[in-house]
Amino acid sequence: MPYSEPTNLAVIACPGGASFASEVITHLRHMYKHRFSLKSDVISKRYGLEKDQLVQQMNLDNDLRTSDLCIHGPIDKYRPPVFEIKTRFTYFANGEFKAELLESVRGKDVFIFQDVENHEPLALNDGMTTQVLSVNDHVMTLLVTIDAVRQAGAKQITLVVPAYPYSRQHKKKTREGLTASLLGHFYEFMGVTRLITLDIHSREIVNAFNTTHLENLHASYQIIRELAKIVNLQGENKEDLVVVSPDTGAIDRNKFYATGLKVPLAMIYKERDYSIVTQDAKNTNIKSVKLLGDVHGKVAFLADDMLGTGGTLLKAMGFLHEQGATKVIAAISLPFFTGNAIEQFDKAYADGLFYRIIGTNAVYHEELCKKEWYISTNVSGLFANVITRLHHDQSLSDLLENRDIIDKMIKKEKKDEQQQDKQ
């Protein structure tokens, strides 16, 4: 497949996912241009052709390949592909949604972006209406968009949903539904080929699919990169770091960080009263907290997949502060910060209970990014890499299992530190 126009790779952004899709598209453009330049350099040297002549020949081949008479643009220069498909989203007075594709997607490999946790005011009805959408609104918008793409004759449909909706409803204890599985059946029934998500809450959700593939990405490399900027991980001035699992459910995730950073692993054990329903970050059902490990005089680092009201994390960070941790840093792949969570974290930060929280830009939150205590790490490049490889039928192994990338980064940090010491 070509790395220039024409391309069969198409991106459709639902209103909630427009911001993240825009950042991913920017990465896609850079990647395609770099790949085209690299490819033309290699082939021109290999076959002894002038690069300008080769680029013109490649454009000729693309013109012959397209179903149109020719592609608009110069014949002797790189012609960047246009990934985004213009779409009109209509919000009706009774709460119904309609998605209308304004361009053809017939025969294309379509990636639909949606951020179900985007609770910022969104422009609908060609910008004439501004609406704050709930998770259910976002899910319904996604479903009508999938249907529109399917009806329009797309060759393949992939959903890009960093926050998998209803992921916490993944196991049955009493008379309750398996909503995470139910949505998976919806997607599969509607012909979705693949689903890309970030740090899914439970691996059990993968079992909900029969034919649809689920690619679960991890933001560990991006998070460690940000952590290395605020904590000295190498050299003589290396800070004493300990990774702390905030609960038993997050032990595997934090074990990964402890192994990658080669530091001790501790765990917080929380006793809960499940007769109490958590309402906000302050009023939780946690009755007592115990620490398995030692954080006194050390930097404590916690990692979790998502943060809703934040009560669990606030309790854990306050507890670690009481146990004598010099700094408490948390990493959250999906920072929802629902309800009055931001206010509660503002207060906790003012009281010195924690130092920083690292989150990804996979969930759009304007107010959060303005906070001194919050660090946003960009995962749009990771998603762009995955989309490109899937589209061109390439392996994802090194992106899904990124221990080698993290090891290289840690070694590079150490090497840079040693060179600075010599100077």
C-alpha cells in the first residue's frame, strides 16, 4: 500500500474523540511523510535512479491506481494523504443522534475514534448546538457512526476507544448484567473487525469477542518517560524509589513497573465495607489500610488503570505520606476525574499529601491540564504507530510488549548521566 495519496486508511472522529483523533492524525502525517522519504531514498540508491524522477514515477503509479482520473497535487513532489473523513453529527431535541458521512468510505479501512469520558461542551449540528454528553450519549453516537460507516460500504471497521465503556461491569456477582460483554456483542454484530483500547480494566473483556480482535495498548513507556523527568532514576544522585500497588487488582501492573525500573515493590491492602456505596472522592467504603513493604524516606510511585472519583487513590496517597514517603507520585492511564475529584485533589495537594499525578491525553480534560500537580503524557504517537502497522499488516509485538523499549530508555538515561559526570 502507498504511503501517499491515494490511501485506503480513513479516520472518522466522533464528537468526543475529535481532539485525540486530531493529534493521532498529526502523527500519521509525519510518519507517512517520513516513510515515503525513506522509501524513495532507499529505492533511488538501489536502482540508481534520480530521486525526483523516482518520486514522479511513484506519483504516476498512484495516479494509475486511483479510481479517479488522477489525484490533485504536483506530479514531482510528495502528495500527503488525507486521512480524516468529514462527518456531520446531528443532535435532536429528543436526545437522538445521527451521523452522516460527507465523503465516500467505500472499500476503505476505517478507524472510528471515540472518547466516552469526554465531558467538555461539544459542538454539534454544524456548530449551532453545544452539548455536554454523558457516557451513554457517547456510546450511542459511536453506534450510529458504526452503522453509517457499515451502510456506506467500508471494507473494514476498527474502533479506537482508549476508555472502553462500561469496562468495570465485567464480572457477575449477583443479579446484574455483564454490560462490558454486552457492548462487545453489539460491536461484533455490527461488523467491527478490531478494537483498540488503552489499559483495559479487565482482561476478561477480551473473552466477550468471538471474531473481533481487541488490541490492548499500554502507556507504561510514556509514563516512565515523564517519571524520569521528575525523579532521578540513575547516577550518584539516584532517588530511592519504591513502586506501590494501590490494591491487589493492580499488582500485575505495578509489578511490571517495578521490574522495568528494577526497584522494590510494595502493596497497600484495603479493607472495605461493601454495604456502603462510594459517592465521591471523600466518602468511600474503605475502612482500614495496611502497607506490605516500606516507603519511609523513599519516593513512592503508584500506577493504576483509571481514576473516577479518586477516593481510593486519595486514601492511598495520604496513607503513604503518613508512612514517611518523601514524595508520592501516581500514574493513571485513563484520568476521568469525575464528580468533584479535581477539587479533592487540589485540597490534598495543598496539604502536601502527594507530589504529582501523571496521566495520558487519551481522555480529554481541559481543567485538569491546567493544574500544577498534573502532568499529561502524550500517547497519540503510540496509537498512530499501531494504526499504521495494522493498516499495513505489520507486527505489533514490540509495541504491545514494550519491556525492551523501556530497558533501552533506562540504559540511555544512565549513559547520559555518566557522560555528564565526565564533563
